[in-house]
Amino acid sequence: MTTPRRIEILGVPVDAVGMADTLAFADRHVAEGEGCATIVAVNPEKAMRARHDGSLLSLLRGATLLIPDGIGIVWAARVLGLGRFGRVPGSELMPNLCALAAGKGYSVFLYGARPEVNAAAVEALGRRFPGLRIAGCQHGYLAEDAKPELVRRINESGADMVFVALGSPAQEDWMAQYAPALQAKLCQGVGGTFDVLAGRVRRAPKLFLSLNLEWLYRLLREPSRIGRQLALLGFAWKVLLAKFG
């Protein structure tokens, strides 16, 4: 089974895929792929961190599929002549994968977040996708020595897809360490998506989403994010230097 074309932006890998490509890849791999494929999101903030964090960069390189989560990644690829593709927000990919699972009879397992958030996310998915088979769940407050037992539980549940909400880089590290032992066919790092599903975090209005300004909406709601947004400016500057410098 072929994998999408991988490019590098400022030395950081990402796959040249859109949402439809990603869902097609996931469907094929669950149906006929070997081993557990890992899906990791790449955005400008993570890219800037990976340029100075060798362990994070190694985790990214080891992922099966690196989705262009941030609009800055999509913009950079176009500016640098590396390809034209759409953004694949992780918070949209997970529900789309659940819709796919509900339609194809695949089962899912939710791991991560606070206990009440994990439970609310499970309940929300059950309401939103009535045919979805939720094989099991586990909140993220788990001792290190209990994680092998979690892998056993996931395998015994028969889950086809596992969603991991531990934040970055903890979720990437967990997948790198434990995905090879999983019998599931797909494992996605979803960050704060459980909070969105549970209604604890609100996504941007459609106008902001259509203009690719979700980052601005979140900054207006949470001014404390300014430090993270400065990474976006630094990323844009580095891309322009790579193009014209």
C-alpha cells in the first residue's frame, strides 16, 4: 500500500495530504494494512519546537502519517513550492474517522484527557454517531507502570482505531513506544479534541474557519496564547528567509 508524499519544511517532515487523502489512507490501512499506523499533526508551533528538539523531530520522522494541521504549514508548502494541499485539522479528522468507523463497522478506543472529559467525549460521540462501536476508554491519568496493562486492554477490546489525547509531545511518545504492540490498525494523536467533543472548548465560528483564522479566534479568546502565536510569526519569518534569503 502506497503512502503519501513526504516533504520537509525547514527541516521538519510533513505529508502532502488533504482531508480526503487522509481518510482514504486510514480506510485502506484499517481494511488491509500491516501493523498499527500512527497519525501525528504538524503545525508551525510544533515545527519550530522540533527544529531545536531532536527527540521530537525523531518522533515526527517515525510517524506513519504527518498531517498538515496548521494553515501555516499549508502556506509554507505553497510558498516554498513543495505542493498545494488543504489543511487537515486534527480536531476535524477525529470526528471524520469516527464517521468512517460508524459506516464501516470499525470500533474505536479513547485514551487520554481528564476522567470527566473522557467520559463526556465518549457520550458525545455516541450521540453524534449512533452506529459507532466504542470498544473502550481510559482517562489520561495513568501511572507509567500501568500502561502495558492498558495496551492489553486495548487489544482485548478489539478496537480498530485508537485516539490518544495526551498533549504533545506526550502522545507522540506514547504512540512511538506502544503502537508496535497494538493490534489496532490506526492510532491518532488528537491533542485537546476530547475537550472540544465534550463541549469544554469551543471551536471558532464558521467565518473564522473559512478564512483560516482559527488561530486568531483562539488568541482573542485566550490572550495568554500570545507566546504560542509568536512561534507562528517566527515560523513565517523562517519560511520567507528560506524562500528569498
